[in-house]
Amino acid sequence: MLDCVEYHSEYHALEIKRHDRLTDKFCLHFFELPKIPKTVTKDNGLELWLTLFNANTEEELKQIEEMGVSIMTQAIKAYRHVTTTDEFKELERLRSRARSNEASALGNAERRGIAIGAENEREKWQGVIAEKDAENEKLRKQLNELQAKLNG
């Protein structure tokens, strides 16, 4: 998301003109998980936790476990325990259903929007055509009147 190579950015609230920091008790840490190094050592706790948060497969969890860091092993064990409960499985089923419903609703809204847009365009052009037809009829009458005067 950010145009830098670092995976960690720290932001502080500053006054715009004077650049005074609002407080030293507030800051935002922004971590871009895709930028985490592929090789993480067990000595870097922050990178270990970020790698755990970024893990998508059981294989990635096993790689973290194999590093032998006690807290990571405990966290992975707790994660596995939670994800095997009936409550978690039901929540995941409901989330999946909600995502599917949302995708379906967005698809229907897009199709309806295209149809409505096409209808609006058609109505707009029909209005333009009707105006031009009225102008043409008016010009025909004027032309007929001029021809009658010239012939008459």
C-alpha cells in the first residue's frame, strides 16, 4: 500500500504548520504483511508474530512451529484449538454465506444498474430525437410556406 520497501511504518499526529507532535502517547504502527522478509529468524519476535499473522497454510504454520519458539508454538496450538470448535466452524460457514450473498447482491445490482443506465440512455436519446423531429417539422412548415409564396 505504501511506496516504500519497509514493512513497518510509524506515524505520529503532528500539527500541520509547526510540525509539533500532539503527544508522545499516541502513534500508529502500520505493518504491510506482504513485505515481511521470507526468511525470519527466531530472534526477531516482531517478524515472527507478523509471519504468524500472515500465514495462510498449515505448511506455513508448521515452519513457524519448527523454529522452536515456545510462544509461537503456544499461539499456533491455541489457534488450532479455536478453529476446531463447532462455534468457530459455524461462524466461518456464516461468513462464507454472507460473502456469497454480498457477491450475488453486488452482481445483481451491477446488472440492474447497467439495465437502468441503458434505459436512461435510451430515454435521453429518444428525447433528443423527439426534439430534432419537432425542429425538422417546424423547418418543413417554414419551407412549405416559402415555397407557397414563391409559387403563388
